[in-house]
Amino acid sequence: MFSPARLAGGSLVVVNRGFVPEGKQSPDTRREGQPSGVVDIVGVMRWPESRGAFTPKDEPEKNLWFDRDPPAMATAKHWGTIAPFYVDMEAPPASGGLPKVGPLRASLPNNHLQYAVTWYGLATVTLVAALFFWRSRRRGYV
């Protein structure tokens, strides 16, 4: 469930408040989960995703979105100018349970084996080239 949030400076940012099952997208079906007043949130700033080849088409009239595209959401809902990023919210959970926030997980790539193979491979190639050069110098080819 993506919602606009007004920052202290007055600008708008889109916040991913968590998961809402189909059929509960309308705020009228979960009134107890609607925030009011000033709310401090804990979350992570993220950049919009690009749509994949197999991502289904969004259905703005049903408030059903299949990729995280805050500018498209803001346009469809007439929110106005928003920040170029969005915030994935982790806390506090909504009273009433919906939208359901979850713990955020870092997804940092672990390419250490690839790096090790690359650098040791380059070192091996350099060593072999140096040996061939040294051998050709001893034979007098160069």
C-alpha cells in the first residue's frame, strides 16, 4: 500500500506502508489502519523499479500495482509533485494489522568468489606471459 506523506519541509514523498490483500485496497475496508497526525516512521529510501518483460499491467482503477512506480501512482491518484524516490516502511505497524509491514532485508551481492577467480586468473596470465618473455629473451628471439 503506497501512500503520500508530507515531510516537515512540506514536500511529498511516497511511502510503501506494507502489504494489503486484494479486496482490502480501499481505505474504507481498514479504517483502523489509517494514520492521523504526525507519524515518525522507520524505513529505507529506495529508487523506483523498472518494469520487467513479464510484469503484469497495473490496474490503477482497482488500486492494484505490480511494480513499484511512485510517479505513475502519483499521476493516477493526483497527488501532485513527489520526491524521485520512495520509502519502504518497516515500523511502526498499523493498528488493525493492515497494511502489514515486514522487516527490511539488505540484499547486497556477494561476488567475492568471482573477484578472487578474476584477480588470480589475471595474475596467472601475467606470470605465464612473463615466463614466455623471459624464455624468448634467453633464446635470443627478441
